[in-house]
Amino acid sequence: MSTAILVVITGANAWTLNDGSKHPTGYWASEFIHPHQVFTKAGFDITIATPGGVEPTVDQVSLSPAMNGDDQASIDAQRAYLAELGDKLASPVVLEKIDPADFDAVYVTGGHGPMEDLSVHDGIGRVVTTLLGDPNKVVGAVCHGVAALLPARAEDGSWPFAGRKLTSLTDEEENLVGLAPKAPWLLESRLRAAGGQFQGGAAFAPYVVVDGNLVTGQNPASAGPSAEALVEVLAGK
């Protein structure tokens, strides 16, 4: 049997800032593409899901020259990859209807969108709680996608990720991109406050934390490496 992985993408196309304004966003292109490529190469059976089954919106900033080292070939390749997956991205599975028992792993992609929807979404909370509780399954997330761990709840109401080592986009990195002063809350700070054993690496450099069956990546550069780490962890099960 092939390994079944649930890839969760934000359904939000804007992030509500602390002044009430809407910051256009969505999912970060490379944080979906690179893991999808890794999971495809590993032969995984990939299911893409979003809240409500809405078609996800790619954050156009993630495809800008400034965010891709002025490498137009890379931008063109990313756009082509997304176009190739057009049908699957246009009709994702409804996250709320997912049965966690059907999957060996879940991986939550990033972009600022998860700060808007997945950070307060009971459906993803249920999925990550269930999979984390099975030592033979793996929970993975990258960058702002780690916000999807926040709504997880154990039966006693506690946060199942308390005491676990993890990472996400750091408060320093949010400051460097200029959005920290406008953010209603910061992910690293929220994860620490919830009881996560937060670990961070150098700004915008690849950094992955593996703690048992939990795999998290810090930023866009960590998307591919975190997906590869998830594949390795599952291979060891």
C-alpha cells in the first residue's frame, strides 16, 4: 500500500491586520510546490485539502522577483508547476470532511493565510491531534502553516503540542518582512505561550526541527528540507 499524505493549504486570501485592514495573501508558492515535489518523488498518494474545499489563492508576492532572487526561470517553473496541478488545486477536498484515519501523515503548507483560517480551524485541529496521537503517523508543517497546530486539543482540553520541540517563521523574520508591527499576534510568541519548546535558526536559512512524529520547518527555505525529513521519519516507522 502506498503512503497516504494529506497536504493542507489555507483557504484565506487575506490576513486581517490589527487595524482591521485586509492584507492580500494566500499560500506561499514554494512552500506548497517543494513539499509536493518531495512527496511525489517518494511515491506518496497525495490528497490536497482546504477549509470548505475552496480553491486556494497563491500569494503573488511569493512569485515576485524580489522573493526569488530575481530568478525569472524559477518563477516561470513555479507558475508552470501550479498550472500543471490546476485541476487538483481548483477542486481540493473539504478539510472538514477528512477522516484522519485515512492518512499516514499530514503536512500543512505556509503563507500568511494560515494565520487567518487554519490557526482557529477545528477541522485541522482534529486532524493534527489524531495523527500526533498515533506514533506510526507523522504531523508536518512549515512556516506560518505551523499555526495550524494551535487549534489542536486533547480530550482533557490541553494542547497536545505542549512540551514538543517545534519551529515556525520567527518573530525576527516577521519583523524583517515588515509585518510584525501590524500583526494581531506573532506565531513564535503564540507557540511559546501555548507551551511549545520553540527552536529557531538563522533568519531565512533552512531550519527543520524533528521531535518524534512531529516535523516543522521555519521558513520558505525549509519547505523542501522539512518534507524530506517527514519522508525519512515515515520510512522509519
